[in-house]
Amino acid sequence: MTHGRLRRFVIDPTPLRERPAYRWLWLGQLVNNGGREITLLALPFQVYVLTGSILAVGGLAAVRLLALLLFSLPGGSLADAFDRRRLLLLTQVCLGATSLSLGWLALGGRPPLAALYAVAFVASGISTVDSPARRAVIVGLVGPRYLAASLVLDQAGGQAASILGPALGGLLIAALGLPAAYFVDAVTFGGALLAAWLLPAMPPQGGATRPGLRSVGEGLDFVRRVPVLLASFVVDLDAMIFGLPIALFPILAVSTLHGGATELGLLTAAPAVGALVGALTTGWVAAVRRQGRAVLLAVAVWGVAITAFGLFASVLPLALLCLVVAGAADVISAVFRGTILQLLTPDRLRGRLSALHGLVVTGGPRLGDIEATAVAAVVGAPASAFLGGLLCLAGLVVIARRFPQLDAYDGGGGLAAAGSEPAIS
């Protein structure tokens, strides 16, 4: 393979090289993502060891989800009301404080469950401001030309952290205990804080918007009036609600594969491995103009892969292969959906729409867990995964017919529309 063809195949690091401000943002987020994954592993483990109750672990997930449902849209309105760099500085300090609090509670040996829930609720609430502010600044830092490549880099960094972070967290807990895991996470916020400090001022272009219900309503109304954006949200919900079988993995590992923790770990890691491989082989995405069609095709591959996973769930190598393909398709869909969102959204609305995007990405999988387990209770886990894949494909056909604008969307138009927003180096 020639050097030119190789460059079109592998991930494009140009934004890191050409846009120093984005490089700081990406490096800070990479370090912090690793720390966050450590806490995402440690806290449920601590709750289970403390209580011995699966319901208590489920309660932790419910507390986090409640915070996201309550604060995501208001958090997005804050990201459109204030300088986003200042918001990032504030959120890093606050999130670091929550990790320090968890470490301090762990030093006590047996902290109250309510205290752990409270810290998790606060941390999730703060993240509803941090995440949309972080996503909203990307176009301003890299410019439309490098937007797709920068979103791929974000996906690659996130997937790498999701693979390495839990492994490091397990080693830390085993060797040094839970407090060390939380304190390491707190230290990573120092790196994210430094990266935010090195960013330029990032006020919303077009004027700040007063936060509140009217601001939230304006963002929702904008999505309603732009069919391509609305379709991009609906298609992700379709894939996650019907085609995401993660909640079935423990059942499949034990009852279908007749295994245990090893099989569960392999099933859980396979989509992340596929997503990382997919992200590392996306040098071609910046040349794709029909980004809406690319989303539809990626979700179709996802649906086919999940359907095949249901069919071959009892054959571990084939099941893992299907999940790897699904993970790669998912990351391609995420990159193009993110590109469409950023290019079609005015900067003054990016915080609110990024928050809505985050709510869809977070809430969809939780609804998918409910759907998958409810169907599995009736027809079994393999059939639930198989039917979920088929329902995803059926939903995709309906969405493509209901929103023909998504298939027709030409990213070149979006580039032209966003071209007035210069990159900040």
C-alpha cells in the first residue's frame, strides 16, 4: 500500500498537529477519560462490596441517570450563556473535588451508601455542564475543515480510555485499594484543568443566551425545525433501544456460552475493540459529503451485526466477531452524526444541542437495557438480541422514508454554512 493510500485509510492526526488549542483540549480529555473510567469501575464495585446487593448497584445507575435527565438540558443552556473556557475550568475543579470526596469516604472503610449516591449524583450533574461545553468548542478550535477528523480523534481517545482505564483501575484496586483509585482519578482532573487553562477565551458566537426554560425551549424548537438533525437523533435512538444487547451479556455468558467472568469480559470488550479499530481506520471520513447516507449505512451494518450476534450467540468466536463489527459501525455513525450536528447548529445553540445529543446517547442505551431484558424474559437472551437487530433494521427503513432529508444531506453545504467560523489556534 502506497503512503498516500495509507494516509487515506488510517486516522488523520492533522488537527492535533495544526490546531494547538485543540491539541491541549484532546490531551486533557484523554488523561481525564482514563481517570473517569477508573471511577466508573471502582464505584459500583465499592457499592457491591459494601452492600452485597445487586439492587444497590442498580440504584447507583439510577441516581446517575436521574441527574442526567434533570440537568442535561439546563446544563446545555449554561454552555450557551457563559464563556465555555471558564465553564471548563470550573467543572474540572468541581469534578476533581467529587473524586477527592470519594477517596476520602473510601479511607473510612465503610462509608454510608447514601453518601456514595450523593457524590455520584453531584458528579453526574456537573458533567451535564462539562460535556456540552467541551463539545461546543470543537468547531471553533479546529474549523469546519478538520471537524470530522477531530471527532474521530475524540472517539479514538475515548475508546482507548474505555479499554485501558478499567484495566488500570482493577490493578489499582487490587494493589493499593479503592482510595488510591479515586485519588488517581482526582489527579487526572489536574491535567484536564491545565489543558482548559491553556485554551483561549471561548464565548458563544452570536451572543450569549440567558439560561433557563426559554433557552432550553429554543434549542428543542431548532431541532424540530431542522429535519436532518431530528433524524440523526431518532436514528441513534433506534439503534440503541432495539439493537444494543449489553444488558444481555451476563445472561449470555452464563446461560448460553456456559461460561463466567472471562466470557463476560470478552463480550463487554468486543464492541469497544471494534470501535477503536474503526476509529483508527477512518482517514477517509473527511472526504465523505453524503454524511446522512453514511449514517444510515453505518446503522444498517450495526443492525445486521447485532442480528447475526443473536444467531451466533452460542459460538463465542463468531459472537465476538459480530460485536467487533457492530462497534466499528457504531463509531462511524457517531462521527458522522456528530459532524452533522456541529455543522448545522449555530454556535450560540451548540451547548444546548450538544446537551440534547448527550441525553440521547446516554438515555438510549438505558432504554435499550429495559427493552432487551424484557424481551429476553419472554423469548430468551439470544432471541432477544436477534429480534432487537431486526427491529433496528425495520426502524431504520421507517426513519429513512420519514426523513428523506437525512439521506439527501450533503456535508459540503454544511461546510459552506459553517465556513464563517474561523478556527482558533
